[in-house]
Amino acid sequence: MKPIVNISIVALLLLASPAPLNAQGQGDRTNMLTLARLVDDVNFTDTFDRTLLMHSASKGYPSACRVLLRRGADPNMQSIDGATAAMYASYSGRTRVVKLLLERGFIIDIQEIDGLTALMMAAQNGHAKIVEMLLDNGANLNLQSYDGYTPLMLAAQNGYTEIVDMLLEGGAQTDTPDLNSKTTALIQAALSGHTDVAKLLLDKGADPDLQDKGGLSALMTASLNGHGEYVQMMLDQGADINLKCADGSNALFLASLNGHADVVKLLLENGAKPDLQESDGTSALRINASEELAEALKALLDNATKPDSLYNEQVTATISSTRDGALEAVKLNRRKEANASLYENYNKTTAFIRASRSGHIAIVKIMIKKDAKFNLERTAKFTDLMAAAVNGHTEVVKLLLEKGANPDLRDNESKTALDYAGNPDIRMLLTK
């Protein structure tokens, strides 16, 4: 008689590994194969509804998977978060396991709790061979997760050129926006300056001037993050150099804000005019915030409470609980309290997506650095020169002045760039 493995032993094995994707030292290849052969219930699940097949798939044990499938393991069972064995394998790059599961005929476009599919997970993590196999077996390459991300967007944001090319050749739509921030694959590629990805997208007809919910285009995003090569490519493709965000900022303003002197120079050489844009502080206070952006802002706010902080004003903010993750900086004023009030948005996007959304942070950043009260009903008319001066970017200030930026322009508080300049070198440049 064939011996039967007690279910409690299997339970202990699975529970010893709370996260199958990161399990270490448990259920080695031999033990998993033995369990696969002897366990009485091949579809047994732990407290997180994970099966032996999922565990074997995530670890990359094709022999154990083959035995489990032959004995009747269901490849379409989902864990508590909706993940399947194929998703675990696709996420971890287990090519042989994915091939086995495809031969078994699992539901290829099944979605987990955040709407991700096996294809999305493989595309996001750069597993080109798995992407190819899934596409060859009919995976829907234009399916969107529940926040609107597509396999193309996930591959583009991480710079996986081979996968982007594969998806585009298969008919992926280039300009599909996500549902929250309205970002696109081209804008996502701009976040990290993936020029090879951008070239593929543009060659397939991606619109260089599409803007996200906050008004950021791919050119603005690249300028904000200092990706000069990407900026040059966008300019070569005819991107509108003077296109404005919802708050009035353009590529030159955003490059000035973060002190990217090379990008400022590039934009000026290509016809960008300093001082043409203004920033509407009221609308800029509502931005599309990702988990990463919220954390970045939180760090700035927390920094303002430290005794040795560069900032001498207390900042308070509220992150709304709306589904789209909109961040509203409700108060930016001087206070005596020791702690800032910051309520984080726990309605997060997919657990697998770790990309920064393209949210506009210009006015929030400026107002954190300003020692001034901010009236939400008024307009903060910040120029490129003011943005560079308040952030201490000497080289940018010099470039802008050389190109004719007007140091005498005033904001709604009648302050000039000189009033915001704390750096003595910048003050000297502005008083020449």
C-alpha cells in the first residue's frame, strides 16, 4: 500500500514559509518532489490558500509540478490574493514551469486581486522568454490591471526593450492610459530615461505630447528627472517644448526646479523661453501621488520637524483616501506644534507595481522650501528663475540669466528670485 503523507506535515511546511516568492531553506527540491508523490490531497491549501503547486512553481521545481499536475492538481486555483501557480512562476522567471502549465492548459488571462495577469508579471520583471510563450499561447497583451496598467506600460517603466518590442510587434496599443493618473508607456519610460524603449514606442506611433492627469508629458517627465538623452529624443520627435502642466509649469520650469543644468541648457538651445510660464499653486496642490511619491513627501514633511532642519516652518498635509490616490496638500503654513499631521492613503495599487506614478510635485516642493504662508485662493506665479533660486541651483540660475530670464519679475507676494535665494553665489548673480 502506498504511504500517505499526513496533511498536517504539509501544512507545517507551507506555513513555515509565509511568502512563497521569498521562501528560503524550506521545501527543497527533493522534499517537494516527495510531497508531490505522496500527499493525499494535491489541492490542499495553507491559511493563505496557497497550494503545493504554487509553492513548487514559485521555487522553480518542474519535476514536482509535473507530478502534481499528473495527479490532478488544479493549475487555476487562486491564493487569497488571487495569484495562481502560473503567476508565481511568471513573476519569478520559472520558464520550465510556465511551459508545463501551458501544456496543461491553465486559464491564461486569469487576473489576481489587483487585476494583474501572468503576462503582466512576466513583462514587469523582464522575463522575455515567458512573455514570448504566453503571447504564443494567446495571452491578451492589451488587458489592463484594475488601475489601468498594461503589460506594455509595465515593461516600459522598467526599460525591458526586448519585451516592449515583442509586445508592440504583437499589436500592443502604445497610448493606452492608466485609470488613475492617465500616464502612458512613453511617460513611464521617461521616468527612468529609457531611450531605447521610447524609440520603439515612437516608431510605433506613440504621441509625444500626451499628458497625464496632472499635465505632465514625456518631455516634462524626462526634464523633471534630468534625463538629457531622453529629452533630446523627444525634441527630435517634435515634442512641444512649451507645453504646460495643469499648474502652468513646462519642461524648462521642471528642469530648473531640480537643478538639471544640462537639460536646462538643452531646452534653451532648442527654443524654450525663460519666464514665459507661471505656476498656479492652487491646482498644483492636487497631484497624482503614488506610494513612492507619498513616501517622498512624507520624508520631506518629517524633515521639517527636526531641530537641525533646513526648513523653519512646520508643514501639514493630508493624503486623501480617494480611490485614485490623489494627494492634496491642504495646509502649508508655519506652526509651533512638534509633529506634522500626515494621513497616508492605504488604498494602494497592486502589490507588484513598484513604479513611481508621474505626479507633479513642483509647487509642493517649492512651498515646503518657502518660508511663507500660502493662500489656497491665490496664485503663486513662480518662474523658472525663482524655482532655481529657491532650490539653490547656481548653474541653472546662471544659464537662465544668460538667456534673458528677468530677475525683476514678482510673484503674488511681490517677491523676486532674489528674495528666495539663500545661496550667496546665486544672490550675487541676481544682483549683477
